[in-house]
Amino acid sequence: MPYWLIYTDGYLRRARKFLKKQPQIIRQYEKTLELLELNPYHPSLRLHSLQGQLSGLSSVSINKSYRIALELVIQDRDIILVDIGSHDHVY
């Protein structure tokens, strides 16, 4: 049973801007979203909970340098995408 990705307006704006600056990772980004829909716990995503001001959110890796911050609602199988960017930007 797949999960559902929910793209907030703010996330879509940030993602468009980010991917325009980083076109070389578009395929990795698409693969990350595909894996999230199928299994957010896939080891290559390196899903982990965030702490501090970002408590309640989780993060997955696009690659070693870039992350997607998200809210994982397991009961409804919803994944709400919150932010995208470099490690320093997202955290």
C-alpha cells in the first residue's frame, strides 16, 4: 500500500527554485520521491527524526549534500513535504 506525498505551496516554491539552481540532481530527487511513496523507511533514504526547533519533522536524503524535511503521518499514510535544500539550509 503506497504512501501519499502532499506538496505544500511553500514546498513547491522552494523545490522549483532549488532544482533550478541544482539541475544535476533532478533524477536523484525524482528517485527519492518514488522511494518515499513506496517505502519511506527504505535504507537509502536515511529517514531520521529532527530535534530542537524542527522537532516533529523528519528528514530524508536526496544525496550526501541535500535533504528533504517532511512530516510523516503514519496513521493516514501521508507524507507532507516541508522543505528542500542543503544540509545547512534544511537544519
